[in-house]
Amino acid sequence: MTVTNTFEPGLRTKPEVVHAEMNAIAFAAKHGVATDQCIMITTHSPCFECAKLIVQSGIKAVYYEQAYRLTDGVQFLKECHVVVRVIDVGEEEVRETKAP
């Protein structure tokens, strides 16, 4: 199944929505899966709230394809020494590209 995420400028996430990063970390916690030293791969760069949870979860690297409209989450991850990389997702392989 393929899910396409269309983004409209100025669109805001509702407060009751759980972001994918938070959902993945909560799922791991619920099922007893350790996240310390793991790598997270997401479609978009994390927001600041997700970035805080990523750091506290011990995740060592975040790879994403598209930039979120705010950059404070990426900046926070870098300040906390979490590796952050932009990736180009191809059909046959994942290629690392230069971060903005």
C-alpha cells in the first residue's frame, strides 16, 4: 500500500494527532522494543516535539526525505548530537544526499 501525503502551505496539525515519530516510539515502548542506539527513517524531518522524544528515546540517527516547514526539530537533534541526514528514496535503494 502506498500513502501519499499532500501538504498545503499554512496547514496545521490538530493537537489530538500523534505524529508518526511519536507513534513509532510509543509502539516500541508498548511492545518492549528498545530504541536506544536505533535509527529512525521518516518521510519528513521531525518537529520540535518529536525531536525531544527522539533524543529521550536514545535514537542515534534520523533519516528523512522531505523537510518539515519548521527547522527547529532538526536543529535540536543536531545540538543533541543525533545524526540527521536527508535521503533520496529510490525504487531500488536508499541513497544519502547532502543535508540542507
